[in-house]
Amino acid sequence: QVQLVESGGDSVQPGESLRLSCTASGSLYNIYAMAWYRQTPGNERELVAGILNTGTTNYADSVRGRFTLSRDNAKNTADLQMNRLKPEDTAVYYCYLVQENFEYWGQGTQVTVSS
């Protein structure tokens, strides 16, 4: 079994920054990808940024150039640095991991951007 624990969610003003952290634990042996998704009420969960075991990253158009995803394979962490936050970034952010065709989700952390 794999557990994902997120941290770093907070309430900030537009233009400020936040760093979300995801730590994976448990039976980890061949992680294929880690990612961050977000979801707002009434909407589907959407991909924010993902990183493969090769180091290849992918970003949603809405966050490209503002958010940076980094992964520490030794620590099994995936951190999302979010700069120049906008009110439309407000959502619950979820960490996601794929290993051997199994998918795992964290419980989510709230990010609120409001003046």
C-alpha cells in the first residue's frame, strides 16, 4: 500500500507564492509518475503538473511559467512551487502517484487566493 501526504495549502493574496509538498510512503519500488491535480466545487479534477520517472514534466496551460514541479526520488517527494498566484488558482490540490498501473491519491490540501 502507498500513502500520500500533502502539506503547504494556505490562504494567500493574489500575486503571492505557495509551495505544496507531497510525501509518498509505504510500498514504493517503481514509481512511474507523480503529479498534482486540483478541483473546485462542481468541476472535475484537473491536472496541474506532472512529472515522470524520466524527469519529463507537463503543465496545464493555465499554470505554465508560474508553477514549477520538482521531484526528489530519494525522498519520494513531489513539490509544487506556485508563484504569482491568481484567484482562479483557488482549489483543493491533490497529490497523485502511479506505480505498476496502480493509482494513488492524497487527501488534498486547500489553496485559497483572495484579496
